[in-house]
Amino acid sequence: MNLIRATGQIAAALICVGRLNAQSAAGPQVIESRPLTGRVADAIRVERQARWIVGGSSSYKGKPIEEVSGAARFSNGTVAVAEALHGRIVYFDSTGKLIRSVGTLGQGGEPGVFNSIMSLTRLGSDRVVAYDISADRLTTLDDKGGVRGWDHIQSVPYVKTPIGKSRLMMEVIGAVDRKQFVARQTFRRYPMGSAKYVDSASIVVIDKDRKWSVASRVLDREWFQFTGVKYGTWDVVPFGRTGALAASGDSWYYSDGSAFEIRRTSLAGAAPQVWRVARPRMKVTPQDIERFKRTRLPHYLPILQPGFAKAFEWMAYPKEFPTYTALIVDAPGNVWARQWAFDGELAKWDVFSATGKLIDEVEVPPDLEVLEIGRDYLLARYNGPEEGQEVRVYRVWR
């Protein structure tokens, strides 16, 4: 469970240079853009106020929304929300009214019984796929909650640790060519004592026979653990890098947060590409550190706040801000990349065309984990300091 609860438009003129630099035969093609200035024609804008909200202090059937592991919006406006904690997928209509709850929590192998829903992934316009890591199963559901099929997939292995065995975690990121999936496998290390450390991840491809293979090993996140308090604390390093991954069409996209770059890898055999924005990383100042402490602490449980306050005093902070912290592909095929932002502040997202050119910079409301972007909506989990998790829908204008 995460320790952090739940965890627009800037006017600009399109002066993207779209400079395609052919590298050596073995290297990627680099598509470089300059930061946008002025006003962008046909700019994308995200509404500041949500059209509807479910969860938070409200509840349905006496239970709040907890541990949201994915959500998707169908063409009729219905939204499906996967809850890992309760082993169910909840459907809401276009106004946020509860329609039905699908699935029960359990250890059974039959479809409709879930134990650990790690992700909910779109499959076409009116299908979603729920991945249950405990059952090693992909379950396809329609816009009405009907089970349309299921596949057992290759099990995720256990690995040795200093205190025994632990299973790798895996979440399905996206469908590619409707027959394969791209997923991320991670393993969380827990070092002895207080420490900063880096965890890696494997980008894997799940083929049509539901066997997976490792395509690349990448940075997952930079973590810290602090044990000099009553309640041990751990979280992502303040201003630390986070590996961001998205998948759609025939490609997956990755950024390690060290530069304003996205690496595109095609499963169809096309040459790899690097999409780059010529923008320097900013230096972290003492004022930035104090600002981070002030905005981050309210997001933790009250019982943990004293421990995190001490951890932040112990911390050796990075010298520079990270770059991108999340990636997502919208319905038209544009790739959105979230720039690092302070808690409680609007987040800026760079938007790239399918050819890798920077075409817009969009402001998105604060504290959102964006789950899906359609042609005219944005679906997100709200990770603010308030009690409970929320799923929100925002209007998008193009």
C-alpha cells in the first residue's frame, strides 16, 4: 500500500524545429524540438474543474474506493474502475452514478474472482483487460461488465532476498496491435538501515501465446528508507528520478527522468527513436527543498508525518530537478510527458505528435495520476492530501 494517499494550457507558438538527426546505423534516430514560446494554434486545453468525481469521502455500498489500480472510459461514457484491495471492477455511468460492481475477492481460479488486480488496460473502444497477478490471468470485460474472455499467462517468478523469497510485481501498461501487451516488472528492495537506493525494472512483452520476454532493463525509481524513527519510512527520493513507461499502437515509450527525452521502441521492426526537447534541467535550491517539505508532509498519514519530517532533514537531496515523471498515449496517438511538479500545483505536460515533434504544452490540475486521455476527456486518480481516493473525469478541448 502506498504511504501517500491514493500516491490548461500554457500559450505557446509552434516553432518546433523537428530536426531529424540520423545517427549511425546502430543508434537511434534523434528528433529534437525547441521549447515552445508564444501561442499554439489549435491548442489543447484541460478543464480545471472535474466534470464528475467518485470516491473520496463518499462511498458506495458502504465502502469507499480504495487502491485504484486502473480505470477506463467507454464510448458510451461509462467508466470502469479497478480496485485492487476489494478484488472488483466498479462501473459508473456518465454522471458518476454507480451502475454495477463486477467480481469478488478470493483465491478461486474462475473468471470473476479476483485476488490482486494489478492493472486495467484498454483493448479497443469498448473492451478492457484486467490483470490478476495471483491468478496469472488476463480477463477481458465489455462496457457493461460482461466477461468476454480470459487467458492464463506465464507466471511471474519469485526471487531470492536476504530474508527469503519475494515475487516480482508486474503491471500491464498497454496493448499493442491488439494481440500483444507491454508490461513492467519490478522488484522492491528493502536495504538494512537508512539508505538511498535505485531499483530497476524490466520492460516485458507478452505475446499472443501469453508468454512474456524481457525487452529492456531500465530504471524504475530512486527510493529512500529511513529507520531512525518509531515508524520506519520509505518513499521516492525527493526530486528523484522515476522511470516512465507507456505503450500503444506498435510501440512502447520510456523516459528515465535524466533528460527531456523519450525513447520510442517499435515492435514492428522500425528503427528506435529518441524524442528530445532542448530544455536544460533546473537546479534544486534550498528554497525548493523547503517548499517540497511544506507541500509533501500533509500527504502522509498523521502518525507518519514526524518520521518523514526527520527523514527530510537527514536526506541528501539531488542537485537537479528530474524531467519527465509519467507518460501516456492519448486516443489520437499523441504522447504526453509530465514534467516534475510540486504537490498542489498545476502540472505541465509536453505533448508530442506521433512523429515525435513537440506540438503543445498543456496544464493539468494538481495531484493527478492520469490514467487515460481520450479525444475530449481526461480520466485520473486524485492523489491529494484529503481522505480517501477519488477518480475524476475532466473535459479536454482540442
